[in-house]
Amino acid sequence: MCGLFASIGFEPERARIDIVAHRGPDGGGWQTYASAAGPVALGHRRLAIIDVSDAGLQPMADASGRYQLVFNGEIYNYIELREEMRAKGEVFASESDSEVLLRAYMLWGEEALPRLRGMFAFVIWDDRDKRLFAARDRYGIKPLYFAATPRGGAFASEIKQLLGLPGVSGRMNIARVHDFLASGVSDHTAETMFEGVVQLRGGECVTIDASRDGVLAAPVRRWYPATAGEITISESEAAERFREMLAEAVKLHLRSDVPVGSCLSGGLDSSAIVCLMSGMMHSGAGGSKVNTVSACYAEKSVDEKSFMDSVVAHAHTQPHFIFPKAEEVFARASDITWHQDEPFGSTSIFAQWCVFEEARRVGVKVMLDGQGADEQLGGYHHSFSFHLAGLIKQLRLAEALDTMQKRQAWHGVPIAQQAKHALIPLLPTSLAGMLRNRHRALTQHDWLGGELLREQGAGSTAFERARTELGLPPVTDLRTLCMNLTYGSNLSMLLHWEDRNSMAHAIEARVPFLDHPLVEFSLALGNDHKIVGGDTKRVLRRAMEAILPPEVLQRRDKLGFATPEQAWFRGPLKGMMNDGVEATLARYPGLFNADGVRALAADMLDGRKPVDFLLWRIVNLGIWGERFGVGV
């Protein structure tokens, strides 16, 4: 796991790579090359994970010096690829996965990408043909940004590396800020919340020809299509195959030359990872315990320690517990926002920050996490609405009623409310969007009614924009919802937050649920393997029956890295939340309906309405603007 920088057409200062020294404290490199289009620069900061010797330093060149690589990520099947290439006569000088990636590109070119199992963002410079190739992994686990300048362009691991380059204004992209405020979504398009800074999305690549002087623009291509197949198999067969594929993914993700641990929330996903890890690590040579790190709270509404304790006892882990404190939220908010590059959606990101901070303190350099299961398996509770809509469309009304009854019994959601929500996916997209906007205006004091934001709200929703950009199907049932969440919206945002929080502490975060054979299998499974009655992620539950403790296997609530926001915001943080709202309004006077924002904040902080994530989004927007000097 590392940080990279690459520019073409001009020579920037080396500080562009050193800005992200936190991503790679184990070494750095910087090289420049000549081309007809102008200088080419490659920079790298290294976090040594596989082959920690100097043989893994970058930029990494092949023996002839023609190809130069800067790479951020891990290729988990590097051993198998290396053996395949050795059989073809290739000779390797190191044990690193970076060299395997470089030689795979030399041997197969762009066709090497589908062979890779891993997370990656990389740039390769061909110094003979004067071409620069950049690519990002299938789901966008590792970041790769781009900015055009009057003299060329630059790639980087983090947005802050590109700010201040000629032609990069650092101003607010109001359209994407609207999406974040209104829908709580970011990273759902190629655009960022900074004007002029874009990203290669998951599964995209680009080739830039610098063999002649002139325009360096090049089309971005999808090397990995955002699609899903269809599989029809029994529940028992689905569970068996899922268990085998998840176990294989975990085994590959344990490949490391430094200590490996895991985040443990007490939920189904992280607990499955921990229990599988434990079985593999105990049975290995010199078996060892899994170091787990968990966030706990005194507030019982969000505390999951009893479930964590069950997993710790069941898997015989070495647990580490941290207790995030309310008073630290604002004390750390500016630094977390700087590392995140963009505003983030809730104080759960603060809790995740604390987990990685503790992992670093106890000496764990690689952390496995359960990210990605909810998107591919319909694990969010709003998935029920789309599942019910699908059942109703198929006239499976008895199953729909059974689902609603069980959800009411297990989760306390009234049947009438479930039925109302299930109708929304059945409406035309334009009508559903109009009703949502009308509801928001009536119930939320038209807080987005400022002149600049109102203009942005007239078009399609953030989710619809993400869907159409990628050519994904409309969301009409659970299957299409999972496709859209995986490729188009939620997942890319969550991966952004996880990458920045982990790398801020020089920790490599790995996500076995996003091993692409497993994702492709999950997305191809029918809806009946995902939600059954009141159960979410049914195939995962069945797959883990003999592996997880019963208390966790039978959990039906969902928290994740939740924090007690309602108690915090109405209690010790109330004054700071009000001050934060006012600071945002003062910084961006034309953006919001100020009276509506104040009324909404008062409703939440005074107890007339439940505290919503949107209140933190408003406050954090101001913190972001202050830290980065973002203007409208």
C-alpha cells in the first residue's frame, strides 16, 4: 500500500509526492523522463508489505529500463502469476508483487488487468514508445485522481496532491456538493467535490501518447464492465460455494510479510472474516492469534461489545478495544477531513479513524475488514423496500406479507410503513424523484433551497446519475439495487473513507469480500439467496452456520461503525454543532436556505425530530471549506 504521483507535460516539485508521506513511510522515490510532450515525472511513497527489502522500491524499472512503474495496492495472486510467467521464461529479481505486476504488463499489456486479483492503482511509463498507462482496480478500492493543466496532466493517490497545480482552481464543484448534502453520496461519478479534479473510476484505464508535442487528452476506457450474470442454484449449494470462495479470498488476503489483524465490529461481515482468519492462522506453522480492534460505547443503543466478546471467545483472538469520546469529534474533525480530501458523511468515520489509530499503536500493519458484503448481498435495511417491490411485481404476495410480518416482529417496522416504502420503486423514476424532493421540502424546511443548491436539485438524483453514467439497469428489485450499490454509489464512497482512514495511520486495509470472483458470484445469485423473510444476507448466514457463534449468526440489527450521534449531538456536542452550522452558513452565504438550515438543526438538536446524518454533512462541509480554503 502506497502513494503515487505522475505528471506529463511539465515537471512539478517533488513535494507533490511527499504530501502523502503518511501513505508510505518506508521509502520514497522520484524520477523524471523526457518526451516530445514535455517532462514526465513519477513519484512514489512506499508502505512495505510484501518483500520489505529495498528490491521493492519504486519507481521500479525492468532490466532494460524501458518500463517504469509506480503502484499502490496489492496483487494477491502474485505467486500464481509469477509461476505462470516463470514457465514462459521470465526471470524475477525480487519477491514483490510490484515486480509481478510490471512484468505482467510487459508480457500481456492491458490484457494483464483481468488476470489480477487484488486492489490497485498504478501508472506505467513506457520510455521507448513514450506512452503512459494508468489503471484502477475493478471496484475502486485504491484511488487514482487526475487533473488537467495548461501544459499537460497529473495523476495522484489523493486530491490534495493536485491542488495548486496550474489550472486547478480548488473551488467547489457545486453539483457534486449538492449530491453529497442531499443524498449523502460521494464518489458516485468521475467528478469530485473539487472543480477540475476527476478520478478514474473502478475498472477504468487510460493511455496517454507523449510521443509528439500537442494535446495529451485521451479517452478513459472501461476494462472491467459493470455487469452481473445470473445463476440458478439451490440454497445449500449457494451457501457451500459462497463459503469456499470467501475462505479462498481470506486466505489470499493473508499473504503478507508483516503482521496482519482485523477490524471487528461484532456484525456478521467482520465476524465472518475474523473467524475464518483465526482458523487459518491457528492451523499454520507457529499458529498465532488474530489481533482484532473494535470500537465500543457506553451508549447501549450503538454498543456491540457483547457480540464482539462472543467472537473473541469463539475465535480465540487477541482483542483490542477503544472507546471513542464525544469531545474528540471536533478536536480531530479538521485533520480527518484533510486526510479524507472531501467532506465525509457521519461521525462513524471518526470511529473508524480511532480503530486504525489503535491498530497502528499495537503494531499491526495490515487490517482485514468486512467492507463490501452489504452492497453485493442486500445487507442494508432499505433493501427490504426493493425486495418487497420485486415480490409484488411478481405477484408473490404471500411471501411479501410474510416478509413484512417478520420484519415488523424482528425490527419493529409497521407493515403500513413497509408497504408505503415498497411502492416507491414501483413508480416511474421521475415521479419517485419528484415525491422525494417534495417530501424533503415539506418536512425539512427547504434547507437546500438556497439559490445555488436549488438549481442543482432540479435534475436527476445522485443515484440515478451514477446509474446512467455506468449504464446500469434501473433499480426495480433487490438484484438491480445490489448492482447499483456495488458499482455506482455506496461502495465507492465507503472505500474512499476506508482508504484515507487506514492510510492516515500507515495501515493497509484489505477487503476480502471484494475478491472479484466472490462479488461476481454474489451479484449473479437470485434475490432469494439475499433476503428471505426477515433475514438479510441469507447466503452468508447459511455459509457461516458452522463457523460463527450463534449470537452473531442470528443477529438481525445493523450498526457497523456507528456512533451515538443522537446522544452526542443533543448532549456534549450541542453547542459545537450549532456553532458548526453557523460557521458553514457564514462561509457559504449563498449556498443554503439559512433559515431552513437553522430550523432543521433546532428540530434535531431540541428533540422534535431524530438526529439525521445530514446535520453532520452541513457542519463538515464548513470544516472542509476552512481546511482547504474552498470557495464557491
